[in-house]
Amino acid sequence: MPPLTMRVAIDQIAAIVRKDIILELRTREAITAMLIFAVMAIVMFNFALRLRVDTFRPLTPGILWVTLVFAGTLGLSRSMSSEQINQCIDGLLLAPCDRSVIFAGKAITNVIFTLFVAALILPLMAILFDESLMQPGVWMVAALGVIGYAGAGTLIATMAASTRAREVFLPILLFPVALPLLVASVIATSGFLDRLPLTEFTAWIGVQGAFIVIFWTAGTLLFEYLVES
């Protein structure tokens, strides 16, 4: 891609991200729902499991990623359904830009929102569960997992957005697809928390990277056909 064309595409992606962020700052619907769900889930897990287990260490990675996945799904559902209201998606499709730019803009917005939630719940979990979550390795795994989940989620949310029961179809379609990413993220997070040698779980970080490449590439190539079907 020529440098000028690449710069135009980056500017267009930034415009879409800026539009979504400004809209969210005005309504605060997606972020509020994601945060409330994530905080309530963590608090409920904390009190419910404290009665049954002596240590949270084996459970912390699973609780973290289940919370992030469900909170992220709330944001994904909102990101595309909001474009269907009043046919706003038609305005995006009429814009003089490639369809892959729209996918990239929406996916990056979902990454930003979910990372914002992750940045708040990781310290909360570190305090409530008394675990060493505030370390660079855990943050790296969280970032990779969120990026992969946002790519796959944006693609599947586009498929579900045109259906009447999109809130139901999105998790039904997305969770089986995202299962390998969830497993890899949980194992990699456990590796850092247990301070295992990096070589023992590097392959799972590689699974995260492969998931990102596959679904961001698929989204770039298929978004045009899905959004116009």
C-alpha cells in the first residue's frame, strides 16, 4: 500500500474511533454497563468463593478472563447495534473509505473500551483476591487477549447485528470461537502468577498472537461482505 494511501486509511480509522469515543462519552452506555457488570461479578466471586476455598490462586486467572469476556461481550453488542439504530450504518457505508477501515475503527474502539475496563478490574482483583496481578506479564497477556477477542467479536457482532435477536446470537456464535483464546489467556496468566519459566507457556502466548492475526485478517477481508449482506 503506498504511503499516502496508508496515511489516509489511518486518518479514516482514527476518525471512526474518535466518533465512537465521543458518542460513548455523551451516552456512557457501553462503558457503564461493562464496568458495573465486571465489578459486580468480581465482588460476587470474591464473597461466594471465600466460603469454599482457602486460596484464590488457582481460580484467579479463570475469574479474570470470564469477567473480561462477558464484560467485553456487552460492549461488542452495543458497538454494532448502535450503528443499526436509525440506519447509522448506512452513513458509514456511504463514506468514501474502504470497508476494512470501518472494521478496523470499530475493532480498535472495542479494544480501547475493554482495555479500560481491564485497567480498572485488575487492581480491584489484586486487592480483593490478594494476588500479584500488577505485573508486566499479566498486563501483556491481558492486552493480547483483549485485542484478539475484540477482533473476533467485532466480526461476529457484524454478522449478528442484522438479526432481531442479536443480543442472543452474539454470545452463542462468539463464545465457541473464542474458546481457544480464552484457554490460552488463562494458562498464560497462570504461568505469570505462578512464576513459571517463560518457556513453559510461551506456546500459549503464541496462540494468542495467532488468534489476533487470523481474526483481524478475516475481519479485514470479510467485513464488506458481512455488512452488506
